[in-house]
Amino acid sequence: MNAQQLKDRTQQFAIRIMKMADALPRTTSGRILADQIIRSATATAAGYRAACRARSRPDWIDKIGRVIEEADETLLWLELIEQTNLLPASRLVALKQEAHELTALFTAIHKSSKRLTHTDVPPATIQNQKSQIRNQK
């Protein structure tokens, strides 16, 4: 999966979460969980986009670490929605799976990025640089 595909995937995840949040009941807990889950899911997508524009390897590693936190937080809100029966579990299965997969994927990226040598550059940064060069032609 390249950087653009992962940008698209995280953006689609955020959109799916937003639609699910609209279906939550208009109770106090429903509104609070809707606000929280929308914030964390959109922060996952925005954080990855920001990581792709990282200015250095440490900046990349830091930003990817925050993306992991947001993806995992989204999973927490999904679990709370399920455990409090605000939506049927069947409605949440695919979203929970995607949150798990994104958390695992970004954790793997984070770990491999930390193992890079000082002269290596994060793959997403290389992809971004190639894209910029193509756009200049």
C-alpha cells in the first residue's frame, strides 16, 4: 500500500465513522461519544496526512505515534458504543476491524521507522518527494 492509498483509506474510515456517529441516539452519552469518535477518526486521517509532510525522521516518527493513538482511541469509542448498546454490534463489526487494522498497520510503520538508519528517509516522505518532482515537470 502506498502513501496515497493509505491517505485514501484513513479518509474513508473517517467518513464511515462520521456516518455511524450520525446514527447514534441524541442522548447525552450518544452526543458525547459521537463528538469523541468523530474527533479521533478524523485526527487519524489528518495525522497521517501531516506525517506524510514530516520535515525529518524524528518528526515522522512522532506524527505516526500520534496517529496510532488516535486510531486506538477510535477503537475505544467503538467498544463503548457497543458495550452500552447505543448501536447494534453488527453495525460496528467492520468499523472495529478497520480500527484494529489501522492501529496495527501504523504500529508496524512506527516500529520499522524507528529501525531506519540516520540516512534513511520514511517511505511516505520519499513518495511525497517523487510526487512533488513529477508535479514540477
